[in-house]
Amino acid sequence: MTENIYAGLTQLGGSTVQPKTPDEAVLERVPNPNPGDLYCVRFTAPEFTSLCPITGQPDFAHLMIDYVPGDWLVESKSLKLFLTSFRNHGAFHEACTVGIGKRLVAELSPVWLRIGGYWYPRGGIPIDVFFQTGEPPKGVWIPPQDVPTYRGRG
């Protein structure tokens, strides 16, 4: 009989309470069904929100996460819950973007990971934040992120 690789998941397939903070959020992982194969996985979160740690005003971003899995894949519902846990979290754009990247690296130990945080303007200045773990592995097609930078009215 084949081992059920999904037996340890606690959030998928049922009602789940939204974590109040990113630290409280549980990122779940499952074994990579294609270990040894190099391929890219992409998650796009075009409606990411967090709070300015000074004013408490909402900040909005389009996040794009690309990674080449090692032994683990992130379970997508747990990733969604993790990302939405930032809705009431006060942190600067850089802390959110880089923190998400580092948390995924810590949980998954991917071959390679990159995150682009394309933040919408506050005070007239957009901030784009990028984090990656190094050079992408050779032989893997890594599509460009192609998220347009904010051009304003010009």
C-alpha cells in the first residue's frame, strides 16, 4: 500500500481559522512528488495587504513568488493563510517581502527561491522589493515576473 503523503496536513479540506499574525501562521509542506527534477513553481498574490507600522494605514502589493523545489512543496492553502495573516501586521515593505522569502526558505529548503514585492504608491512613491537565494539553477526555465512598475500619470 502506498503511504499517504498528505496525512499530516491540518488545514486543507476544512474550515480553518485565519492566523492573527505571520508568526502564528503555520506553513505546511508536502513531499515533492518529483524529487530530483528541476522545475519552477510560481505563486502570484495580486492583492497582498499589510499595515504601515507607523500610521496603521493599509499598504497593498502584488507579490510574485517563484521557487525551484527541493524535497518539499508548500501547501497552497497554508501559504494563502500565511500571506493573509499580514493584513493586520505592521511592517515596512522590505520587512514583509524579505520576511516572506526567508520564512519560505526556512520551511522548504528550496533549491532556489525569488520573491518580488511590487508595492503600490503611498505618498507618491512606489517601492519594489526583491529577494532571492542566489543564481537560478541552470536548465530550469524561470519566467520573468513582468509585473509593470507603477508609472503614475506620466
